[in-house]
Amino acid sequence: VYNVSCIDALGILDEDPFSAVVYSKANAKTVLESILGGYFVLELSEELQTEKLTGYIPDCTRREALQQVAFALRAVVDTSGTGNVKVWRLSEETPTVIPMNRLYVGGEVSQSAIVTEVRVTAHTYSTSGSGSDTVEVGGKTYHHTTAVTTKSNPNVTASTKPNVIEVKDATLVNVSNVAAVTQHVFDYYMRRQTHGVKIVMDKEMPGDYVTTTTPWEDQITGTITSMTIKLSGIAAADCEIVGTGASA
């Protein structure tokens, strides 16, 4: 019996520093490759190849810098099944149905509280301006200003307990992408159900968009956010699927 401890690419990136930088319409692929620093190969989806980034990344780890970029791009980062770093946007079209004969008996469904409002801060960095809120990068001073974009849940009632999600420190969110980012965050928090279920695997991966059936014969359609794989005679995985439900 051997105990093996491993660390993936993101864990390695979390141990290496990344110096502060301000971007103005920088190519996302170029920025991502600079963050990876030649340690790992980038696999960037086609739709993100021409995306631009504007804003600021403070002194942080390479992993934290990667997180800033992924959030601004409304993307995810994954290293499962490869030594490379994959960056892409999750699909929310045409879910794959995981049939009942691949679901273990049991499972559980939890539901999060209603989010009443989402507030996302957009950041602007300029070499001209006034005020005490500044950052210094490479010997140059940038004046920092902010503006908040709000999206309210139209389904709340007067009796709904306020539950506001605020995103303040995503410093690559700017006036150009804040509307799309706000909608993306809002859509995520509208997914209130989490299905914890064990499946017999058939090429499923974290990030897949799937439909499963609960023990109460309701269906949940959403994204596999985590998989704990157990290899024995059958490749099985304990999964968490975050999505929305419907009657089967």
C-alpha cells in the first residue's frame, strides 16, 4: 500500500508570485501565457482567443492572477486529465442526460437561499485624475475610480429576506464588460439547487452540463462542479451538480 500526494498545475501556480500590472485592451491569450510563465501549456478555447482585458492585477500569486482573468472573461480554469491549463466558457446548451441506470441509489438535494440582488463594481485606472485612491505600477501612478452595476431579482416579494451578492475586488471588470459579468454572476446565483449524487462514470468531467434525476423523480439540469472519483471494479464518482430543477 502506497500513499501518494500530488499537486496540480494550479497548486504550483499558487506558490509563485506575479507582479502587479495594468492592462489596456490586452489580448487575453497573451495575458494568460504571461501568468503561466512558461510553466504550463495554455489551452484556450476558440471563442476566447480574441478577448481583450483592461484593468489591474495587484501583486499576488500566479493562481490569483489567473482567477482574476477567468472571472473577467466569464470563464473557468481546469487541469483535470491533462498537464496543461485549460480555459473556456461553460456550456449551458443541450445538457447530456445521465440515465437512471448509471445513478446510485440515494443522493441528496439542497437549495440555497434566494439572492435578491447582485452588485458588481467596475474599475477604471487612469494616469490622469485626482483623489487619494491610487495604485503604483512600474513607477507610474494610476488614479482609481469605481462604479457599481446592480441587477435585481424580479421574483422577490416584499417578504423576501434581503440577500445581496457583491463583487468588489475583481479589478479586471471595467465599464466595457461589467454588464456581461453582472448578468453572468446573476445567472449563476439563480441556480439554487445542488444535487449530490454518485454516478457510474462514462467520460463525464467537471464542467459538463448534465441532467440527472433525484430520488424524488425530479430532474436537475446544471453543471458538474466537483467530482470525487473512486476506482475499483467500476469507475464511480461522487458529484455535485449545481443547477435548476424541474418535474420529470
